[in-house]
Amino acid sequence: MDIKSFWWTNPGKIIFFFIVPVYVIIFLFSANSPSINGTFNFFNFEIFFQGLILLCLFGFTLGIFSNVSLTKNYEIKINIITLDFVAIFTIIAYFFWFGELIRNFDLIINILSGNSTYASGVRMYINTIPGITTLSQFGVVYVTLYKYFINFKNVILKKHYKFLYWIILILTLFRTIVWSERLALIEILIPIILLSKLKLKVYKKIRVILFLGPYMGVLFLYLYFGIFEYFRSWASYYKFIYDNYWGFIFDRISNYYLTALNNGAGVINVFNSSFDFQYTFAWVYKFPILGEVLRDYTGLKSTLNIFLDNYGNREFNNLAGIFAVYHDFGFLGASVVMVVLGIIVGLLYNLYSKNSIIGVLLYPTFFIFLLEILRIFYIGEPRTTPIIFLSLLLLLVVGKRKGEVN
């Protein structure tokens, strides 16, 4: 059973049947509250309605271009040996990042037992190296290519590729726990899910769960968040404040999305549209050397940080993706941007649904963008750049066209 046959792999349906309902529910939940997590409630009906328009424009465009008949599709062949190089860069990046922990194994034990806090634990001992540790994101590309060769091309890979596959999964899980980076594991799981094929017997047993897709994903997120938040903050801090762990988890998740939307609404209300694109192109400003030069040249000041210092809570520092676009381009500009993004994501889904390597490599990343659009502008984040860059490099430079396929 091909996972692509389920409705929720379609981006337009995800927007209208999942993201929009969640967006409406969040607004209704917060509409009568004068404050959200101690911050004035900026998420009023006007900004809610404008955000809804942006989402609908995005969804309609996705729906149109997801069904466009592509008259020409160039099949690109990527040599299997590429997997070796991608895996090597990924593992080297992890070594530079966490190699120091080999000499501080007690620290890992403390983190796993909940005795070390997120802020004062592992991050006091090791630091990220811009441009080096970020290459750990190449692991997402490795996993995607591995599943592509196994499930779509039916290639019998050498045993060491499977070994490298599991090494990367283990390293990602380690990073998720020790560095408290929950999104890292989700970035690996999404392509695995989207590129999965199920045996008929397995499908019959879980078909209801699969049909409900993202709605079951909410339950998964609750459990997933609950497991990892224990290591991050519960055992060392919040257990002294909350009486019930799972009640704490519910409040925590709710606040992530409520505050992200409220932060976005607040930034739009307090500041004029900047047109410096500091959120939609955040990766440019955080790029090694170039980003520092650009920040100095433009005198960039984060409107979100200023907003949080004056109105909000530094602990909840996300800005919803739809409002990030609004802030950077203005409402009319954001409307155009959402249409353009709808065209791009719709076409990538189209290619993914046809098993084209272009869609297979890029669509999972944009699928995460859809799921996270109420919390962050995912494709503008520095963590996403290595995934997209390497995918394009493989397609445009390493890949070879096998010929035109109608």
C-alpha cells in the first residue's frame, strides 16, 4: 500500500482539512482571553481574519498546482555512491558537534536521568560550529535517498548502507535527547513516513489510524513532546510547579502555538512591515560571515526580540510562519508570496506523487513547512538550508538526466 494514496499527503487538503481548523480552534480558544501566557492578547479578529485569508490563498493555489498535468518531466538519476559521501559528511558533523561528550559521559547520564537542566547542561560543555555542525542536517537527505532507492527503485543496497541508515537515526535520536532538539527527529521521520510502502496485512490493521493521519499526529505530538520534555525541563524545574505531568505537557504545547500566533500578531501590531525579510530569510542573516556582515551593514534589529523584551516572554520566542511573511512583506506582499509558495509546493507534491526524485527529495521538507506554518516559517530557518541546498546540488550537479519522460 503506497502511503501517497492517503489524503493528508496532499498539501492543499492538509491546509484546508487540518491547518485551517486548528487555526480557527486556537483563535476561538483564545478569543475571550485578555492575555496569553502573561502577554497582552494581540491575536484579535482582524489579524486572525487576515491570517485566514493568507492560509486560504495558499491552500487554493496548492490545490490548483497539485493537479497540474506536467507535460515534461525529466527523470534524474543519482548514483548510489552519493549515499556514502552524504553519510560521511553527516557523521563528521555529529563528531565535531558531540565528540566532546565522549570525555563527559557522566553528563549524558545526568541528562537522561533528568538531573541536568536544558540551559545549564550539555550546552555549557559544547557549542555548535556554524557551517560545520549544521551539516548534520545532511542526515535528512541520506534517509530520504535511502528510502527512495529501497521503496521506489527497488534497489538492493549493500549492507553498509543500512548500517549507515541506522547510525544516522541513532545519532539523531541522541541529538534529540541530549541537545533537546525535538524537531530534528521529526525531520527524519517525515521523509520515512512519506516514502513508506505498507504490506496489505499491515495496512488493514492500521488503516483507520492512517486515514486520520494528522489528527492522530496530534496525539503522537502530545506523547512525543511529553517524553522529551521530561529530560528538558520537568525533572529539574517544572515538577515543583505543576501537580500533574500530562497537564503540564498540554499547557506547554498549547503555549507554543498560542504564543507563536500572538507574537506574530503583536509584532505586526506594534511594528510596521520591515521589508528587511528578517524572518522569511532568517538563514541569510545567520549564514557564517556573510550574515554578520549583512547584519552590520543593515543595522538589523530583531523586532521579535524587542517585542518580547517589552511585551512577551523570552521563553516562548517563536513567531508564526504566516505572520512572519506578513511582517516581512506587508499584507498585499504576503498574499503574493503565499501564492508563489503555493505554486512551488504544489508542483513539488505533483512530482513527489509521480515518484520523481525532485519531488521525493524536496517535498518532505516543504511538508514540514506546512505542518509548522502556525509556529515558525520553517523553510526560512538556517536548519532547513543544508537540506534544500544539498538536495538541489544533487539534482543539478551530481544528478544525470536519463531522458525525457512524458
